[in-house]
Amino acid sequence: MVQKIRWGILGCGNIANKFAADLKWVDDAELVAVASRSQQKAMDLATKYGVRHAFDSYEALVTCPDVDVVYVATPHGLHHEHVLLCVNHKKAVLCEKAFALNAHLAKEMIQAAKKNQVFIMEAFWTKFLPQYQKIVSLIRSGEIGDVKMIQADFGFKAVAPLNKRLYEPALGGGALLDIGIYPVFLAISLLGKPSEIVASMKPFPSGVDQQIAIILKFESGVLANLSATFEAVTPVEATIAGTEGYIRMTNRFHNAVGNVALIKNAEHIDIGAIHREVGYGYQFEARHVGECLRKDLLESPIMSHADTMLLMETLDSIRVACGIRYPVDEMK
């Protein structure tokens, strides 16, 4: 019998709960430890999922000999600190998106993992979901011809009192890193590095973006029209348009329950929700991390270090284009 990959979770918020729930659908994975600065939060999560170690410090988690890999589930403004803590203790890492606040910090995190010879990957779960794999397959097989335009949005109405992580510059607040990252990811994952970036935003009083509109242009001439907002509910859909037809991703395009439809020659082919498994959809990335660890890989062939750096560099360029700055940008 193959020994299970032993997981620890750093941070015990909402996404940590979902990830913990999904690990039970990964045959060769076991959740053995959770950690929070709050002992009660750690105990609650550990009790809920039958976890034997509940730590009230992150240091205790990364020094636990029972843990093979740590899922960093804290807000993105804390990822740099927490990832360095993990890799400097020789723990493999799956770090929630956004990977860091800027490309400079992301590079430091990756370099530290390489120095310590440990695996690190950004937890961009969308890239591992069945519907994303399906649209890539449709595009590569020529079903919609040559891609010419992408449109994608993500918006919800944030209600008062606002969580500080949504608007505080020091925490990487703003719509771009919280939800706008999904439309940006979709465009560059399919088209590569943009050659031109135009962006405009409406700021919070703190200076970060309350809503943002982005146009990416690529060397091929393809355009991506992207948006994110905390001020309104949007469809959270994506359209990938080509010379022979288009693909629509609906019902939250970035999510495991999203629907895919192919529209070609006036024919609507509803492919439906590709995700059929029980769970939220985090099990796909967790399963992949296990496969990488068993092969002694230091990075994923699917969500590579280069993929993460391209995403971070693009996000940085978008922020420059519309005047969004974080305090850490001054510390390069």
C-alpha cells in the first residue's frame, strides 16, 4: 500500500475548510495537522475533520515531522511570510492565490523553495478543473478556429462592514488581486504574455481598486476585455471567441460547477458541468501535488513557476497602468 501524502493547513478560514473537506476525495492524501493563531479555530477545524494535530502557532506546524506538505490558506498579503516559514523548514508548499503581492516577492518565495530543494506551487485551482481542461481541448482541436477575443468578468457586492483584506493596501486589498485575478489568469493562460495593457479603476478611499476594467492586447492581435468589481453582482462568465465559433463558460467560470457550451455554425452544444465528483473542486489540485511529490518534482508541469511569475508580472503591470500601489512595492 502506498503511504499517504500527509497534509498540513496553515490558516483556518473558509477556504481552508473547503480544502480540508476535499482532501477526503484524494485517495493517497491525509490531513494530519492544522494551525491558526487562534487555538479555538485550529481546534474547531481539527475536530470537524478528525485531524490529530491542532496547533496555535504556524511554527509548530512547520516543525511537525508528520507533515509532508503545507497548504497556505491565509490572506494573500501574508503569503510571502508564511511560505518562507514553510520552505525554510523544508516543507513542500501549495500556496493559495494570489501567490504574493507583487512579482518581486513571488520571485523570493520561489527562489527560497529552490534553495531548500522543496516543491512549491500556486494553488490556482481553476487550471486543474475538468471544465478548464475541456476548453483547452476544444481550442487546441480547432473547434472555434483561431481565438480572436476573450471576455471575462467577476463581481459581487461587498457588504458593510467590509473585511480589511478587501480594501487595505498593506494586505493587497482591491478587486484585482481578490477576484480580478481569475479573468486575467484565463486570458494569459490561453494566450501567453500580453504585449499591451490598458486599465482603469475606481478606488476605495484607501487607494486600491473598488472596481477595475482591463484590456490586454497580445502580439497576435487578440484582445481580452476583463473586469472585476466589489460594487455590483456580475454574471461571472467568460466567452472565448474564435473565427469558427465561441465557447461560453457560465455559472461562475472559474469554479468547479461552471458550465461549458460550444456555439458553432448557429448550433448550441451544451457540454454542461464537467465536474461530476462530490466536493468543492480543490481535490484536483491536491491530487496533482501528491503526484508531483511522489515523483520528487520541485515544481508542477501544469502550474509552473514561470506560469506564476507571468501572472504576477501581468498583475503588477495592470496596477502600474491604473495607479494601484501597495506599501511592499517600495521595498524592492
